[in-house]
Amino acid sequence: ITGGRQEAGFHVSAEARERLTVTQTGNGAFAFAEAAAKGWRGIFLHRRFAPPGFQFRIGQQVTALLVQTPRGIQARAIRNN
């Protein structure tokens, strides 16, 4: 309905963040990770949800908020650990 013209934000506590390990990288703009504590794999990460200049590396530890989408679990508000 909004045609992508509206944006919103929300604040959550630090306890809602999940610790992730990058397992696979793409062209630099995206990667995949796992949340070992929960047994989740294939979590999609995209650079647009990370700080400017952020680069993904295999084995890198990050924290993020996880959201369920029709395409699977995705990370938002990505930060270095």
C-alpha cells in the first residue's frame, strides 16, 4: 500500500540480539551465518543492515536482530561482536 515510501524504526533490548558466525560470503554485499546456540543455519545478512563500510568475512562473529521473512530468517541491525 505504501509503495515503499514509508519507513519506521523500533528499539529493542540488548538481550534480543543473537550472536552469529558468518559461514559463507557472497559478492561482499551479503553473507550467510549460523546461530550455533539455537541450531539455526542459513541466516541471510546484507550489508545495508550493517554500519557503513562493513565487510563480511568467514568465521567473523557478529550480533544482530533476527526476523522471519517469507524467504527465511534474516538479520537486521548487524554489529561487530
